[in-house]
Amino acid sequence: SLLSSTDSLPPPRVSFLLYSTDRPLVHFSLPGVQNTSTLLLSDDGSTLYVGAKDAILSLDVSRSDVISLKKKVDWRPTEKETEDCSRKGMDQTVDCPNFVHVLQLLNSSHLYACGSYAFNPQQVFID
Ligand SMILES: *[C@@H]1O[C@H](CO)[C@@H](O)[C@H](O)[C@H]1NC(C)=O
Ligand SMILES: *[C@@H]1O[C@H](CO)[C@@H](O)[C@H](O)[C@H]1NC(C)=O
């Protein structure tokens, strides 16, 4: 349950009842991590990468009963970049963080990510 409901999303491909025994719902949250809107599952299905506000997480989802944090990579604009962003008329807290919108598996060692980065989109390869 990483996503908050959004009316514009298409209907889910799979649905199941809350608290059903064959599809248990496991909740994961991390203090300070918001806008977890980009999700990417590893090919083997054991790791879920999450693009969030100013951060990218990798979660161990190999167990059906618990989700655990493997790694959190902070990726945020510097103070100067944030100031430059708000000087252009953007709202510092709404527009100027780095919202990670794209996550792709690049190869066996690297992940490709794009973020809005203080209204100046950036891309990175993450080891
Ligand atoms: C980030 O999350 C906040 C709180 O849920 C929401 O109001 C805001 O629109 C989100 N921003 C983006 C860029 O998704
Ligand atoms: C994956 O791609 C990155 C970025 O191009 C590169 O630095 C790295 O060596 C590549 N790794 C492998 C295993 O090919």
C-alpha cells in the first residue's frame, strides 16, 4: 500500500479483498519519505525500487509477511539550486524538491533514474 488513491489512475489489473488470507496486505512506510509515486519491481520479483521525493528506496519484498528497507539513496537539490528554483517563481516546498518520476533497470549493476530536480530535470545512474 505505497500509493495513495488517485482518481486518474486506470482500474487495477488485479484486485483482492482487504484482509483476505490468500493475499495478505503488508504495509511499509518510512518517516520523512513522501510522494512514493514511482515503483519498479526487479526481474526476480524480490526487490521493489521506489522513487519518492528527494529519495530512492530499495525494498526487500521477497517475503510475503514483511517488507524491509534494503537501501535509501538521498537525491535532493542543493540549497542553492532550491533557491534558484524559488527565485523563478516556484514554490519552494511544492515545486522545488526532486520528485523521482522515472526508474528503469539499466543493467545488472545500475538503475537509471530521472527526477524533476528543483524544476530542472536531471538523470542519474545509480550503482
Ligand atoms: C506530494 O505529496 C503531497 C502530499 O500527499 C501532495 O500534496 C503533492 O501534490 C505531491 N507532489 C507531487 C509532485 O506529486
Ligand atoms: C551498467 O551501466 C553503467 C552506466 O553506463 C556502467 O557504468 C556500468 O559499468 C554498467 N555495468 C555493467 C555490469 O555492465
